[in-house]
Amino acid sequence: MEIIKKTSGSIAILQLKGRFDAHEVAPVAAWMQTQVDAGLAQVLIDLEGVNFIDSTALSSLVRGLKHCREKGGELRLCNLQQPVRVIFELTRLDKAFSIYADQATALAAFQNIE
């Protein structure tokens, strides 16, 4: 899996490409932990390039969401491809996360809460 890390102001952005599964969770979880601990509790995960997500990856996102909220922030998702969106809907995690069509819309939503 390819992982692209960047920031936009006070928002930490992670773009993922490939399969997001148990083998790829560790670097993503470590990055989220580092960002939140450094004071960047506003996190955006861009899943545009992700065509598969498993339960371990879903669990890491839920933990990241909880950690962000504990620090007064939010973890948001964008660009879910159809196979990934179906998994979020089946697990009802689409109700727990704020999910946006694209990165620009998600970043604008962050600006509205600051």
C-alpha cells in the first residue's frame, strides 16, 4: 500500500492507495497517533486509492476517531470507492464517521468547525 502524508494548515491528511488490511494497519495507526499527540487532532483520511478494507483496518480507523475526539478533534474520511463504501454501510460505520465525496469538501467542513 502507498501512504502519502501531508498537512493543510492544522489538518493532518493521509492518502492511502491499495489494500488497507491487517498488514498495513501499523504504519497508519502510528501516523495517526503521532499526529494527534503532536496537537493535530483534525485528521483526514483520503481513501480514494483504496479498493479493499478489512476489519482490522476498520478497527484502526475507529480507534483513531476515538483518539481524535478525546483530544477535541475529529477524524473524517473522503473519496470512498464503492467496494469500501459498501463495507462502511454494512458495518454501519458510515453513521459513526463524517464521510465526504472529495478532499476539498472535507477540508472545507473542517474549516467550518475551527
